[in-house]
Amino acid sequence: MSDIPFPKPSRRAFLRGAAATGTGLALAGTAQAEGDPLITQVQDWAQGFGDGVDATPYGLPIRFEDDVVRRNVEWLTADTISSINFTPIHALDGTITPQGCAFERHHSGAIELSKSDYRLMINGLVDKPLVFTYADLERFPRENHTYFLECAANTGMEWAGAQLNGAQFTHGMIHNMEYTGVPLRTLLNEAGYDTSATWIFVEGADASSNGRSIPMDKALDDVLVAFKANGEALRKEHGYPVRLVVPGWEGNMWVKWVRRIEVLNGPVESREETSKYTDTMADGSSRKWTWVMDAKSVITSPSPQAPITHGPGPLVITGLAWSGRGAITRVDVSKDGGKTWETARLAKPGENKALTRFYLDTDWDGEDMLLQARAMDDTGYVQPTKAQLRDVRGENSIYHNNCIQTWWVRPTGEAENVEVS
């Protein structure tokens, strides 16, 4: 496309193109049945027995998919116990994130806490302070809900320019799982909370406690005390045996290994734990209590870690969209850096505060593309460009970067993280 604006060079420190996953770029045409031994001849795998049902008591991905793993950025934090790894969103489809590759964020490391040792206290402005065991929680009526969890720092390293070459690293601090648990309002009602109370303070059982204050309106709305994800027990790194689920709000509020919920008449600001992650503005001031994750999207394929591996012709462009304010209603895709847009097909109607998969079935002419996605939710919110965000917050912000992302796809099929003029 000759009218594509020339992208600015990226300034990332590592992970160029497909090298991050070792993916090759051999271009192959459609295999012809005649003369192709893989279809015309009996292969080794069809001439003997495979593994029995006891070979893998807990099923694992086949070895051909061993590159679909979480990845860390070594220089991001001083130690992995207070670090992040990233979901391989470039290699997934659909919307549900397998627990085994859902990103982690820890403040003092993932702890081992058994169900038998687990306790949850509700105290403060209540008629009767209560302590629940894990078995107690299982006796309450439970619900199932699918929600995304996104770290407030997701895409944060991109404020000053294109830094990391891969959707896994620019947008991989997110996962989407079906949670099973008890609505927090049920437990608060059980304790007889003071209806004049305005806040709760929540802390975890790990060394950091990760204490967070949450307005009572949110606590009574859709917050879940969860003990299952995707039908099975929570993984250790996701807060086993019990965690808090705070739909649509930044991930640091989703306290893991939740052990105490105190009902209060104000936030616990003295501990500097009310809103750990504030948003720096262009004038040096900061926005406080910016919990909600605004509408956002990213194309996962083609992308730097998922290059095009065939020549010109039919191409499926796909990605994810989400909003902490509600449901995604529409996603547009641009192939020329935002000059023109096409409406993508949603795999199914958007769900409240959950990931939505979108597809654009198109034909690629083999020339350069500047791929972008733009999400809209049911509140009318439209995902902004990075320039629009910078006009308000400058280049030195860290959190809540929900800008439109650009991938420069070259004629070779390789893609690069860039910015456009």
C-alpha cells in the first residue's frame, strides 16, 4: 500500500519478530493431494498403538505446542517473586484462557495454602464477626461468571513509544476465565454488615497482604469470592484456594489468598493501599481511584509472534477486545494505520466484562499493512489512539494505557510493533 504512512522505528530492547517463539516464515502453498505422501501413504502414527489413558493422569498439551507458555521479562523487576509473566495471547484463540498459561502477578511470591488451613474473616462494622473455612464457603449458593482480569500496567511500557515486539508482551497481562464462587454480598449479609458502611478493606494471606480498599457499592454489586476457575480448583499462582474477583476493575484489586474483609466507613488511606496504581497526568498531577479498565483491543494474529506464514490470498485477522464498563458491541480493523476501517465479525455477542474474540476475514495482497483494532462498548466508549491519551497524560504515565496498537506487517509476513504519524 503506497499510501501507508512510514512507521517510526521501535525502541524496544529485545524480542525481534518471530524470534521470540522460534517461528519460521517458510511460505507454502496449499498441499496437493496427488503426490503428497502425508496423505497418500500410511504414516508411522497409523501403524501402531498410541498412549493409554493412564499415560498422563492430568492432561498436558502435546509437545508440538510447547512454545505456548507464559514468558517473563527478566529486567522488568528486581526479583521474580514480585514480578509478572505474560499470557501467550498470540497463540490462543477463542476467549477462555487456560489456567496453565494465564499470566501471574505477585507482590511477595505465590504461597502454598491448603484448604484445611484456609480461613476467611469478615469483621468491622458487622453484627457478628465471622470466620469461614473453605468447607463453609462451599455450603453457600454459588454462581459462575466469566470475567477478564487485566493488570493496570498492561501496555504500560508503550507510553513513550513502541517498546516490546509481541502481543504477549504488550498486552499479555490479561486472562479471561470462568470463575465459580459465592457473591461477596452473600457473606456480608451473613455477617450483618452495617448498611451505612461505605467501604471494605480486603487483605490476602501472603506476606505482602496486598491490602486494598473497595467501595461498598462495588462490593455489593458483582464481587465474587471465588474458589474455582474454568471448572477446576484455582492454581497456586492464582490464589488457591480462594481469591477475590472484582469484575472490570484493575487486577491489583483482585486480592489472592483472601483472608480478611473489614467493613468500614472510609478507605484505608493511611496504609497507602486504597489505590496503589495512580495515573500520571501531563502536568505532573495524578488521577486517583482509577479502578475501571476502559475498552481496549489488540490484534493477536498477524502479530510479531504470529507472522503470516503463507503468501497472498485469504487471511484471517483476529484479536481480542474487552471493557471493564460492560460488553463489547463492535470492533473495527484498519489495514492502513487508521485511514480506513472495516467492521470485524464478533465470534459471539460481547459479554459483560469479559473478553470478546473478533475476526476479519479478508484477502491479503502481499503488500505492507499497518494493522490496528478499535473497540467500542455498550456505554458508547470508543478506544482512543495513543496520541489522544498522550494529549491528556503525556508520555510518562504507566498505568491504564488502553491505546490503539499498531503492527507493521511486511510483505514477508513478519510483523513489528510500531507507531504511525
